[in-house]
Amino acid sequence: MLRPIEEILIEKNFLSIEDLEKAKALVNGEKSIAESLFKQGVITEEQFLQTLSIQLDMPYWERI
């Protein structure tokens, strides 16, 4: 089972609990938490991709 992306973002110190709560409040049925965090400028694309690589147990390479 995959760990929630929010849990990993907090663990890596990319996201605070307060920012997570704000993002959850802004999410509607068509947006994801990650999209809300991007739009708020709370996390970068790179931080999200690093977190996703942890969640999926795949290596993260900054460049190929």
C-alpha cells in the first residue's frame, strides 16, 4: 500500500501541517492536494517529484 503523498511531504520538511490544512480547505472535487499546493506555491515541482519517487520506491534523477 502506498503511503499518502502528504505524509511524505511533511516527513521531508517540504510541507508544514498548517500548509497542508490550507491546501485541503481549497481542494474541490476536481483538484488534487498536490495541484492545490502547486498553485499556492507551497511546494515546487521538483519537491513533488522527489516525494513521488519515494512513494513509488523509484529512483529520482534530477537530470537524465
